[in-house]
Amino acid sequence: MVDNRCVLKIGPDVMFFTGYQPQSSRDEFCDDIPNKGQMVVALDMQKTELRDMLTEIRIIKDDGTHTNIRGLPVLTDAELSSREVLDPVTIVHLDPRKYPTGSLTFDHTFPEVGKFIGIVTVTNDHGQKYVSQFPFSVGQPTFKAFAVYGLIGVLVLAALFGFWQFNRMQQAVSAKTAE
């Protein structure tokens, strides 16, 4: 995130993007999609040079066979250039085209939960390509959710421990006053 906006780095440039699930809520998301169902993505190309490039969008199902870098799946250059690898797992594909207004919006309905990889490829007039990959999940608990539930669990345990200690102290005081 940069200035509270979701950023996708592509080559020397950046695109801003936002995801929505209009059927579920008005909340925006940058990475994992909270629920299965309809998703709307808006990409905004700030730089004029990006608007003059061909932009291709692809979302694939993550089958778990890709290289992992810091725990995240990444496709190699050979995989990215192979239709035999990409086509069988592609669930969304927007053919390369120019977006002179700098805005690109698409929607897709995810019928099931799972892990996916988004791939944005831009190609300039000289044939030079820049690729950005971003793994995401649909309808799966995220680390943030585990952190919240963990914090709630710790607070409940602390409250129970405090109650237990208070009862022990009360019983000790009652025992001393009874003597």
C-alpha cells in the first residue's frame, strides 16, 4: 500500500488497484478476497507510458506446483511463456490491448474457495515485457483473521486466570477470618 492505495509494481512503474465484492459489502481489498462469489477489480494506470503499452490480465488457479519465494508461489519465465502451463489453470484472461484512459475494470465470479495467482503483463512498442505476479486466496482465513482470533483467545484466557486468582485469594481470606 502507498498513501492508503493498493499498489501493483510492474517494471519501473506502478498501477493502483482495488478489489470489491459488491454482493457482500462495500469494503475494498488489496490482497485476499474474503468470500467466494462476484469480485470486481479496477486497475488505474497513472503513468502515460503504461497507457501506451499492451496490457494483459490473467488469473490462474494455484495448483501448488510453482516455485516458492519467501513462502509465495511464483511462476518462472518458462511457465509464464508456456500456453501449455497457463491455459489449463486459467480462469480469467483479458487479451493484450491498450487502455488509453488508463482505467481497466473487470469482474469474475469465484464459485469456490481456493488459492490463485494474478498475472499482469505489459508490453511496450519495442517488445519489452514487464510482468507482475500476485498470489491471493478466495474465501480462506488469512493471517489477520488468525491474529484477531488469537488475541481474543488470549484475552479470554487472561480473564479466566484473573477470575481463578481472585477466587483463590477470596478463599484464602475466608479461611484466615474463620480461624
